[in-house]
Amino acid sequence: MPRLINPMTNPNGYLAAGGAVFAAAVMIINAVHHHGIIDPPVIVGAVGAVGALFARQLVTPVKDPKDGNGNPLTPKQ
């Protein structure tokens, strides 16, 4: 299974996407019901999504990284 769709190696990506979808859904529901668009659940969802993206950029969740040809990036010891 490719790394980008494997849930074991990309949990922060899924968390970021889920947070962004949640924030957008709450904003749309609030707009339809004539409430304020920006409220605490929207802020929490958006901050969570940004935090997950930040963690995704800093952490490489791969136990055995390989290059594009499938060769290990770190030599075997």
C-alpha cells in the first residue's frame, strides 16, 4: 500500500483533512441557520488541522525510509 494512503504512516494527514472538513461543515451549517460563521468549534477544528499539518511536515512517520527506486536511505548495519 502506498505511503500516502496507508493509515499507519499518515495519521497526521488524515487528522488535518478531517479537521479542515469539520471546520468547513460547521461553517456551512452555521451559515445556513443564520448563526455566526466563526465560533469556537470552527476555531478548534481549524487550529487542530493546522497543528496536524505542522506535525506532518516535521515528522517522517516511516520506520524504513526508501528512495524512489526502493533502495533504503539508511545503510543496513
